[in-house]
Amino acid sequence: QIATLPGMIARLSTLKSLALDNNAISGLSPGVCELGSLERLTLDNNQLRFLPPRLGDLQNLTLLSAANNRLTMLPASLASVASLRTVSLLGNPLAP
């Protein structure tokens, strides 16, 4: 299990899918928001309390799954991702 992501993940500029399910991640590196080609991001079953404010920079993202974490809110920038088709957030204490 991993708890953190290295900042140098941003160097993977052509990465299309990132699966980080079933770990102990409590926060994502801001470098994830620089993965401009990313289409699928799965973060299920971690310890995430928040998602990076710049997550909306991922304009090619079609799927975001962050079920069963500790998220209480989502970054407003996520609303600007026109390509986003699937979002799974079950099992989070999101505020209404």
C-alpha cells in the first residue's frame, strides 16, 4: 500500500489511466493535476479527505472514481471538465 504519490508523477504527461485504488492515500500530489492526457482516475478505498483544487485542469478526464474515502467536498474546478462522463463518490461523507 502506498500513502503518498511522488511529485514527479507530473512527468508522465502522456498517461491516460491512473488506478490508485485500495491504498492509504490521504492527499493527492498537485502533480496529478498536470497529467493533461489523463482520461481515467480511480482512487477508491483510500483515506482521501480532499481532492486537489486544480483537478479541473484535467480537461480530458472522462471517469473519476473516488468511492469510499473521507471526502466532504469537491473542488469547484471539477465542474469545468466538459469531458467528464462518470463520477463515483459513494461512501463519502459529502456535505449536501
